[in-house]
Amino acid sequence: MSSLSKSSSTRSLVVDLSISAGKLETMYRGRTRTVLAWSEDGRSVRFPIQILRPFVARDGVRGRFLLALNAQNRLQKITRLSFNGTES
């Protein structure tokens, strides 16, 4: 699967995330309000931490995610594709 796909107005990136609960708490309490991740093809992507709230579990945030971007590279939607290496 390509980590950057194009359609008429949207693009998408696939990223794997593994952020512990402790790290998330530190990020929420501190000045850090963004997550820096790398897509499958090595591109860096930065996005607001609050978009991960629906995916936070006791042990943090883990899984493979699809980030849908608009033509201006603004995040439109995030979808979990798998959790701990399994399809969801």
C-alpha cells in the first residue's frame, strides 16, 4: 500500500503510532500539543495531539492510522487501520 495516495482533492498518509500513556499525559500537561510521526515512505507529518483522543486506551495510543489530508495538506480525518498489528 502506498503511504501517500492522491485523488481529486484528498491525499492520505499511513503512520504507525506507539505512544505510552505516560508520554501522552506529559504531552497534554506540557507545552507539546503536536505529534511528530513518519509515514510508511519516510515522510514526516505533524498533527495536533487532540485528534488522538478517540483512540486513547489505558496503555496509550497504539496502531496503524490513515490520515486523510485536503489539498492544502490539512488533516480532514484519522482512521485506525489496525491495532497492535491486527486489522480492525
